Amino acid sequence: MNKPLNRQVLLKARPSGIPKAEDFEIVESPVLEPIDGQIVVRNLFLSVEPAMRGWVSNVGNYSDPVPLGGVMRAFTVGRVVASRSTACAVGEIVTGMFGWQDYAVVDVSKIQRRIGEIDLPISTSLGVLGLNGLTAYFALLDIGQPRANETVVVSTAAGAVGSCVGQIAKIKGCRTIGITGGPHKTALCLNEFGYDVAIDYQAANLESEIAKACPNGIDVYFDNTAGEISDAVLKNLAVGARVIICGTASIASWSPAPLGPRVERHLLVKRARMQGFLIFDYADRYPQGLIALTEWVRSGAIRYREDILEGIESAPDAIAGLYRGENLGKRLIRVASV
Amino acid sequence: MNKPLNRQVLLKARPSGIPKAEDFEIVESPVLEPIDGQIVVRNLFLSVEPAMRGWVSNVGNYSDPVPLGGVMRAFTVGRVVASRSTACAVGEIVTGMFGWQDYAVVDVSKIQRRIGEIDLPISTSLGVLGLNGLTAYFALLDIGQPRANETVVVSTAAGAVGSCVGQIAKIKGCRTIGITGGPHKTALCLNEFGYDVAIDYQAANLESEIAKACPNGIDVYFDNTAGEISDAVLKNLAVGARVIICGTASIASWSPAPLGPRVERHLLVKRARMQGFLIFDYADRYPQGLIALTEWVRSGAIRYREDILEGIESAPDAIAGLYRGENLGKRLIRVASV
């Protein structure tokens, strides 16, 4: 291997809310030599997640924050270009938390998955066949427990997770209502992702739009937003409803927690449940989820959209762009060609 | 049977928040003659519940509101003094929703339970061996699912439900922390109900008091209050925590819902669950719960307190008194001697 330069996106400042372009900087340095047991991964696609806001935050979280000056933590998919491990061959396509950088020099144990589905685009391994699809699958089925003919409402319905949730709910025989932003995404919800109803959250009276779409109340609410969208949804729960707390995209900052209408009365009167979900708790069941998801993607039962930015230069502003709602589908950054 | 007068407590005005004495009036009228299938119950004890606030409210609830001019809905225990049903004999002691009145003329099917435990006071059938004990039993065990050595926090820890929750949690091997108001009730929590720690919610820094008492976080929170007490508790949840929403005693009015810190981030980071509980959903399992509770009361593993008011004249102000925190234990009104 020649000694290529490694471009890396470092966390320069600790954001209090949504990470901005100025919170990162791109630096170049030589790729390190692997030692015994290590591999060198040439990243092909870098993932961009709403959850990254939490990863760079000092507020209590499920993992330590990315250190200042450190490479931005990120899922990626890449090709192994050097290996000092018998457990991995040069040429394999692997996923892992290899960071926002061109090359990662890591222990072979850091491989999360070896990609064998060569009939499907490699990029899917970071989206519909990655944590987004797995999140939709386990959160909806395990926490939401939807039954046929129940009403399922999804916020960020056209997003990488939400679109998959809506389609899995449909596969399970549910009525699906998608909440999203703007006419383009509502059309996508109806025409591409098969929602029975799509609601623009910018509607004049969101609460009555939801009530009209859910005459028997909401049995499952898959919540990626929190905030005023959830306030309107929670007023329309059915008895025994399950609310899956998967993300809080509409909340600009949790430090301190913003105020909203207290939820206890909804939960009490409707004997409803709200439960937080973190995909990493399901790591030992990923293979089971991937078998189902891959089958559904192959058969066309699940469709997906990707929003692919070109070049590592687009990384610093990519998270803020998610929160501006500018992407349609899973946001990725292509840093090399397959 | 002579024709005694029936004193009845009627709902005179619809309260927007906590029902006050002026919202009720006491009227007298002759006891009606039972028709075929009916019994006449001479009430002995009338129950007073925090939930009565919901029963008289027009805000969405799990049952129709008590109509204006109607007898106040209430659980009671009484003696059958006349029967036109072969299914019930004069002299039986029965419970049911027989209302705040001296006499109830009802269909025999309205009997909820026939009291056979003559070794225990009849009043227990409305408290520790009634819906309070059953609420504690099913809400804690079914929704809370406490495991040995877990930390269980109870709000209104000295109350009719809370005191029972704390003791059942102790029976299950948990560490129990009770939150209550004032030195008298904290002492009762420690000395009578066996809590490991009792915290006065009027403490200067409730959040740090809770954190100090729960160094490993809170696994189960049995919430009877909502409001600022819950805000402080939720900041101290352990991963995988279960929050049982059983009552909202600290909230003066739900119309409109008061504002509080949004809870989604707590639930997400801790993968915690909040779930509303209503005892009526467990009606077919009451016998199972009563067997366990009766055994624990007989053995002394569960202790209870009762706050017995004398005479139906004390009914109108009795609910407001609950919310003033003036009772120690289950509040009842004695309207006749056994």
C-alpha cells in the first residue's frame, strides 16, 4: 500500500444543541501502519445520523461524548485494503464505527458486519439494511407490538427510520399515518412508502388533522420528533396505546429540557405506555432483523430513499442539514467509489 | 323494614379542579322500595378517593362523569337489609359502587364482593383489601415488575396505595424509598411501612436528596403525584427503569394540561418506560390479588392506616382534604355502626 493521506473530520467545539459546520474541522495526516490484529479500512460511505447530536453532547447520554479534537464518531462501510489479521482478508466489505475519515486503522474485532448481499447496493448497509432498518424493525415490533388493523402513526414518516417503520407496519396489516414536512415528503409518503394518510406537520390545525385521520385513536405512535407534533399525537391515543420514543428531532436543545404539556394524564386515562428505544440494546438480534429486512427489500415490500452527499468536505454541515429537513431518505457521504 | 330517610350527597356544581365542599349538597328522601332482583344495602363505610376528582370532571376520563344532581359515585361497604333476590340474603356484608348515601337500592348484580374475612375489620374491604391494595398489587407487580435488590421509589409513600406499594416491594426484596410530606409521614414511612429511606418532598433540594438515596438509580418509580416530584425522580432513573403512572395528586387541574420539563430524553437515554395504570382493567384478577393481600395483612407483612371521618356530613369536604394532605392512610366515612 502506498502511503495515502487520511482526511479526518475532527470535533473542534462542543455544540450545545444541533452540531453546526463550524463545530468541525478537516485535517490531513498520513495513514497509520496497522499492527498485528489490525486492519486498514478504506471508507466508501460515511453515515450521518440525527443521533450524532447526542454523541457530541456533554449532556447525559448512552455513550461517552466524542472528545474534542477526536475524529467524529460515525458508522461507515468500507473495503479492507490491508490486514494483519487472519480473521479478515483484503477486499472484504465491512461495516463498523470507523468514523468520519478516509481510512480507519482498527482492530479486526471492530468489524460489525461483513457485507455479503452483493446484489444490493453497498450503501444500504448503512441505511435500510443497517441501523435505520434495524431500529425500525425492533422498535416497532418489540416495543410497539402492532397488531393487524391497528392504527400506527409515524413522525418523520419519510425519513430513513420512519419510512421503514411505515412499511413494516403495513406488512403487519396496520393502517399507517405518516407525519412529515411539506408537500414533497407527504407525496413521497403516499406514493412511495404506502402510508394510508400523510399529514404535513405544518398544517394549520395538526391536532384535528390527526384526529380526523385516526377516528378510532392511535394504537402505536412511533416518535422521532417529540415537541409539538407529539403533543398533538398524544391527545389522540387509543386505550392501550404504545408510544415508542426513538428520537427527538424537533427539540433544539435538551440542556435544559424544554417545557411541554405534562403527559401523565394521557397515559393514565388511556392506560398507555411510552418507552425509550436504543438499537444497541438489540445487537445480539441484528442477524434476525437483517434476514427479514433483506428479504423485504429484495421483494420490493420495503422501498428506501438515500440522500448521498459527495466528498468528505460535505460532512461538517451534514448533521445540521438533517435538522433543517433538507434530506429525503438516509443521508450518506460518499468518500470513495466502490 | 321501616321507611328510614336516606341522606344522599349530590353533586351540585362541576368543579374544574379539586372538588370542594361547596360542590356538593346533602339531601334527604325516603328509601325506595326494591323491585324484583334488587337489594337494599345499608352503607356502613363510604370511600373517599383521589380519583374522585376525575369522576366529577368533564375532561376526558375512563368513565362518564357523575351527572350534576346525581348521587356522588363512591365505593362503599354495607349490610344487606332487604333482598328481593335469591342470590343474596339479608345480613350479608357486601361492597360495591353504592355511592355517598345511607342506603342504596340496587340490582343484586351490582355487588362487587361479599366479605367473608370476619377476623379483619370490615373497613379494610375499602382500603388495603379493596381497590387501594389491589392497585398497589397489580400496578407494582404487573407494570413495575420489581426484581430483588432493585430500587423502588414511591410517591405519596404513606398513602393508602403508596404504603402498600412500599411494603409489597419490600416483600419482593427491593430497596424502598418513600417520598411523602412532613416529618410525621416520613416517620410513619420508616417506622410503620418499612421504607429504607423516607424523603420529605418539601426538602430544599429534592433532586439531590433522591440522588443520594438512590446511588444506583431508580429501577421502579411508582408515581401517585406527577409534577415537580416526578421531575426530580425522572432525573435519577436507572437504565431500563419502569415508571408506573397511577395518580397525579400534585396537579391542581388538567384543563389545560400544565407545563413541565419534557420527558422524552430521560426515556430515550435510559430506555425507560412510563405506563398508565387503571385498576378496573384487572377486575377478573381481583380474587388472586386479594388472596395474597389478605395473607400479608393477616401475617403483619403489610400494615395499613385508616383515616375514618364520622358521619355523612363530613363527605363534601373529604376529597379536598385528601389533596390538602390531611389524612394518614385510607380515608373513609363511617355512616353506620357494624
